[in-house]
Amino acid sequence: DLARSKARPHSLYSKFPLKLTNFVYLDPAQPDSKPQGYLTVKTPLGSGSMPDSGFGFNFEFNLGSLGALSGSAQFVVNLLIIWEPNQDGSQEKATTFVGLRLPGIGGDVLGFPLQSVLKLSFKTVELLVDSTSTSGTAYLLKIKKVALKFFVLSFPPSGQTEIVIFGNPDATDSNDAVGWYAAYAK
């Protein structure tokens, strides 16, 4: 019951604009119960593959708008968190999977279409946690090696571009906005 529940002050849920969409149960007897199209996110918990059995949460993560190139539509991704309990009930080294699903993703290509021939692509996604901040715990979603592709052409043609999306570390009442920073190195 989200209306009666209160997020822990330094949790990911309290710092990012996450909206719980559904609970997930992975039944090993039903292989098609496994959610599809999620890219592994590197986290402090590890970056393993999705387990065959377990429990989890699926969240919508609103990143705002991509602007005029996308018709000002909201850019909403899905964040999936799944854990597989240990057979002995211990919590040590439990299998945890964090995945990100982008709108329009297909096949093995990491990216999504902006227009019919333009695609924004990237190589890896990483979730970083900084608990040393004076204003509280900060979470960063780092997207590495970002490029704009037009058929076989890529911009930038060389170098490295990264985007860092961050929640408000001072969020108290509302977690409905994110900030971002992009950097390019030759």
C-alpha cells in the first residue's frame, strides 16, 4: 500500500522519481515468466544475470522529455530489481539482478530510436551510490559511450561521451525530478 508506506530517507526510491508498476515472481517451472528486454545494470550489489527464480519489483523511471526530436514525449524507462533468496535463508551473497529497459529497444543493440533513422546508442549502464555526501546518500545512473547514429555513421565519430543522471540528495517530500550532466572527451 504505497499511500500508507513511507520510503526510507536514504533509499533509491526516495531519491529518484520511481513509480512502482508491479511485483515480479520468477517461477523456474515457467521460463516465460521472466521479463524480457532488460539490460544488466552494474551496481554495488554486482551485475549478474537474471536468476531463474526469485522475487522483485518493476518500477517506471521518468527521465523527462527528449525535446523536439521525439515530439516532446516523456522518456520513461523501466527499472527491474530481482533477488533470489539463498537456499539456507542467509543474506550473504544473495543473487541480485538490476535491469533497465528502454523504450524502443530491440535485439542486442543498446539504444533507442529518436526518429525513424536516428538512434541514440550506448555501451553500458551503471548505478553508483555515494554515501559520503554531506547532504545524504546520492545515487547516480551513469550511461557510458553515448552516440547518435544515422545508419552507419556515428556522432561523435571518436572519443567518449557519458551521461550521468542523478536524483536530488536533499529530497525530503518529493522525488519527482532528476538532473543530468553530459561530458565528452576526445
